[in-house]
Amino acid sequence: MTLKSAPFGESSLGELVARVAHEINNPVNFIYGNLIYVKEYTQQLLTLIKLYHPNSCNYQQEKNILIDEIDLEFIIDDLPKVVCSMTVGADRIREIVLTLRNFSRLDEAEMKPVDIHEGINSTLLILQYRLKEKSEQHEITIIKDYGNLPLVECYAGGLNQVFMNILTNAIDALEQQQLELSKEDLKKQISSIFISTKVENQERIIISIKDNGPGISEEVKSRLFDPFFTTKPLSKGTGLGLSISYQIIVEKHRGKIKCISAPGKGTEFLIEIPLKQGQ
């Protein structure tokens, strides 16, 4: 059976990410474009308010009362900080939008040289909300060991989809492990995902994504890349993620993908693709 996914990363996930980025970008650009005027108008208002300082001789008592009521000195000190925070927030949203665009890459159907680390980092940023500590979940630590990689000739959107599928599976496994551990064991266990990259023989790159989760059995491992095979509830997985990942790596990039795992030993996915598809 040959599974047909959307070409080169134009999956439903990629389309969804691109649409979210587009929807967020319009209001963010409006806010960002007007911040410069807000800052200018705020400074003008502060200058005007300073004219009503007690040194002025007109309506001295009324001005004193008003200044006390609004705590003018606090506003003068705090308002620029608020505006600065708004600017930082807008910058952050713009960064996320750019990350979403880089992840989806819907406008890049052709193969071209890309920065693999940028794709991994974009995927991690999208998944950040799942890595943070929550009331029912400890933080999942990301440990990177990036090699000195040149630009790699690949379908960037497709490769990002592979990273998303593997990292999501790792997070799912670590979350499930946390639920099953006792409180004492949970304190001792630091949930981690290790990501490393390196060049092999100056011709191929190897990407390793490894978690310290519960691991999987030989029986499950032998079926990981089968279409529609999943150990998750229907609401959490379709069994297509790793099957599509296999196609993207092996068929689209002439590479290799394998899983190394055993119960209690964590799970590692090794991805190997050529630096250039002509090699």
C-alpha cells in the first residue's frame, strides 16, 4: 500500500499552520505599525501633563489635587515601560508568525538548500506550549547537540513535518510516563529529549531525536512505520504520522529512518539523508 500525502509538506498540518500565521499576521501588523504613533502621542501627552506641574501658577490647588489623584510621577515612570512591554510582545508575536511560515514552507514545493537547525528550532517553538511545566506535568527539557552542518538540499516543509511527528510522539510518551510514575519517582525523573546532528563522511547528515521515556517493545517497533498503526487512543492519533515520515525521508529524500528502542530504555529515531540529492 502506498500512502499519498500532500506533496512536500503541504499536509493538513502545514496548511493549518500557514492559515493561523496569516490570520495572526494582519492584526499584529496593524498593532505593530501603530505602536510608533502610540509612543509619540504618549510622549506628547506626558509633556503636556508636565506643564501642569505645581511650578505653574494657574489653578495651583486644582493641579495639585489632580496630580495626587493620578499619581503623575508613577505614570511618567511606568507608562514608557508599559509601551516597551507592548513592543516586546508584538516583536514576539511577529517572531512566532515568522516561525510558523518557516515551518509550513507552503511556497517551497521545490527542493532547495536549507538550514536544518532552523527547521528543528521552528518545530520546537511551535511545540513550546507542550514542553512547559503545567499543574499536571513537569517540564520536558530539550538538550541540543548541533553539529556544524552546511545547508542541506531537501524539501524543507516535508522535513519539518517529520520533526513534528517524531517530537510529538516523544512528548506523548514522556507525558504518559509522568502520569504512571509515583510522586517520589517523578521527582527523580527529569523528562528529556536529546537532539543531535552531524555530518557523516562529508556526504550525509544524521539527525538523532531521543527521549528518556518508557521505550517500546519489539512487536510495536516492527510496525511503527505501517500506515494506520497506532498505540494511542483514536482521539490522539491516526497512525499516519510515522508512515508519512517514512515516505518523506526514504522516498522523497533517498534517505533512511530507523527506530532504536527497548522497554525502559527510551526511544531514539535516527534520520539520515544526503547533503545533496545528486550524491
